[in-house]
Amino acid sequence: MAKPKPNMATEFSVARGKRGVSRGLTKEIILDKTKIVCADRGIENVRILDVAKLCGVQPSAIYNFFDGREGLLTALAESIAREVILYGEPDSGLSPEHKLRFITDQVTRIMYKNELNARMELMDIANKGLIDRGVNRELNEYSRNRLRKVLEEGAALGVFRPVNVDTVRAFFVASVPSRVLWYNYEGSEQHSLSQIQDEVYELIHHYVAARTA
């Protein structure tokens, strides 16, 4: 009987012994280990050797899944992008305030559900935005344009004051991962996802809201 063809639709397929790959190694496992290296050392210091050590395999095993370091980092950026796109766009019928709430909730949720995302974001700040300038450029441009449209819509309606979109994005970068990590730190006051989402939205909204006499 002929062997069944592999299911090419399965994104994270299991490696089966090519070039020393351990059984059970998947793209998903490799990307998770890469996040750990990024969070600990910064994206510019990621090495295939370090990722392979965390996976318990030889470096050659990683090349069965990714085309070198740049291919690995590109796949990592794409995996994070899928998390953002997963939640979709805010409904066009919502007010600018509700659209802003949708975006802030989404960003906070992504950081909250995976602490490594928050640690990576803070590490990238320390390394002067290498993710923004390089491997994650398309995702950042998508996020920037989406936020810009909401802010411009709010300003046109008089509910937001004119603000620079990059300044508002800086608020996200500075406030969301730091809050997620702090409130989940052992010994600190624990906060639920909804509590952190409320806090982040109130901070951002206070900054962009139109000033009243």
C-alpha cells in the first residue's frame, strides 16, 4: 500500500530524522525557543546555535525548517503578526473611542497571554527598536496605519485632539509590556487581563482626548 502523502496544510509539521532532526521538533517549538533568546538577549543577538541548544538539537536541525537566521527571525515576526490579525479590525460602525479601545485591548491581550511577547518588546526598546526597523517592519507599519486612521477620525469629529501617531504608539510600547510583566511578577499585586486593559485604555485615552474648556 502506498504511503499517504503528508498533509501540507499542517503548518507546524513534525520533523522525521532529516539531517539529525529530533522527532517531535516543530516550527512552533523553534519559534517559542527563539522568543526566549530574543527576550533574554535582544533580537540582534539571536544565534542559530543558541536556539538549537534550547531545542536540544544540532544547529543543522534548525535549517530543515528555516533558511538561516534571517528566515527564522522573519518567521518569528510573521507568527506575531498572525496574532494581531487574528483579532481583526475594529467594526467600522464603532465610534473612534470604541475603535481605540479595541486596539488597546488587542495589544494588551497579546502581551498578557504570552509573557515572552512583553519581554521581547521591552528588550527591543533597550536595543533602539531593531524590530521596528527590521524584521517586523511590515507588521509595525500595519499597526501604525490602523492607529493613525482611528486618531485622525477622532480628531475630525472633535473627540480627539490632533496628536502624532508615533507618540501614541510609544505610549503602547512603554506602558503595555511593563504593566503586564509588573502585575504578573511574583509578590506584586496581581491584575486580571481586563484590569490591565482598562488601565491601558484610560492612559491612552487621557492623552488623546480633546481638551475641554
